[in-house]
Amino acid sequence: AQSVAQPEDQVNVAEGNPLTVKCTYSVSGNPYLFWYVQYPNRGLQFLLKYITGDNLVKGSYGFEAEFNKSQTSFHLKKPSALVSDSALYFCAVRDSAGYALNFGKGTSLLVTP
Amino acid sequence: GAVVSQHPSRVICKSGTSVKIECRSLDFQATTMFWYRQFPKQSLMLMATSNEGSKATYEQGVEKDKFLINHASLTLSTLTVTSAHPEDSSFYICSALPGTGDYEQYFGPGTRLTVT
């Protein structure tokens, strides 16, 4: 089964510093990978996706992710963190049986002023 | 961008009653909709896949008689929690997949169900 793992429960970073939220994947075939962000008591907002093409994917709100096939990783990055980036981040992979998504456990990002 | 709404956003019901949650795609047609459940500080767990005009496909361990899903049109799917119990209290999130070949799902804002 297609799966993703987010090894960090929480990431803390100071405002203005670069941030990285880690995700590794395990798939058979080509991976379709996604990042979503969730604010408290809200649904998920799409950030970016990797289907094919360039390994560096640019997304919403200044986020980007790098697809690394040799390391089976799809880490989310942002050059300069904002306090408003504090939220719960989910990495996801499309299930091989259909279009449903299999989510990682989530990583809580806290950006301090 | 594509918008998905859910109604209600929050509901409190008594144990033994049924609750219906609506999921609508507002500006696109969704051939497929998904229902997820999220426990506090946990990830989303897929409950079922709903295809317009056909029976929903439930994930293992999800009781189809308890969580009734209807996808009557290309813009509306409903989840009815029947004979709700306190353990059904959770955050329910739907998502919709446009029938355009796009792999991106659009998520609703979620419904907080509390069963007393």
C-alpha cells in the first residue's frame, strides 16, 4: 500500500528562519504526493503536489517541496517562516487503488516571533 | 479556486439520534467524494469513497449501516451517522475530486460532531 511517514510530531522555528517539514514515502510505481495545511478546527488547504516533472515543486504561500527519488523523500520547505505559518501540516500520497489519499500523521509547526 | 462546503460546521446531538452532514462542491462537479474522520491531534482516516449514482465503498472497519453515504448528484454527498454514540464524536471532513483528471482533492471545512 502507498504510505507516507512524517517523522516529526512538532517542528519549532523562529520567524524569518527557513523551515523544513519532513516526509518520506513508500510506494509501488510512480508516487503522487501532496502537502496540505490545517488550521485549528478547519479543513485542509492544498499547498502543492508532485505528479511528475521538476523535482522542485512550488506551491501556495511561498512553500515549496523537493521530490527526491533516491531518498524517497518529499520535504516541505519555506525560505523564511512567518508566525502565521503555525499550523498542522500533512503529507499525503494517492492510494494505488483509486484517488483517495493516505495521510501521514501530521507535523505541528510552531513559528515563534 | 474550487470550493467545497460542509453543513453543519458543528452539531451536538443526543445519543441514539441520527445526524446528517452535507458536503457540496460549489463551483465544480465532483464525480467522486471522500469522507474522512479525524480524531483530536491525529491524522485523517479515510472512511469511504462516494461515487455519484453508485454505492459508496467503505474502508475496512467502517460500518456501512452506521455511516450511510449518499451521493445523489455531482455536487452533493451526504453522510448520515445513525444511532449516534459518544464514541462517534469526531471531526468529519469531506473532499471532492473534479472529474477533469486533476489529482488534487478539494476539502471541506469539516464538521465537528459531539454526541452527548
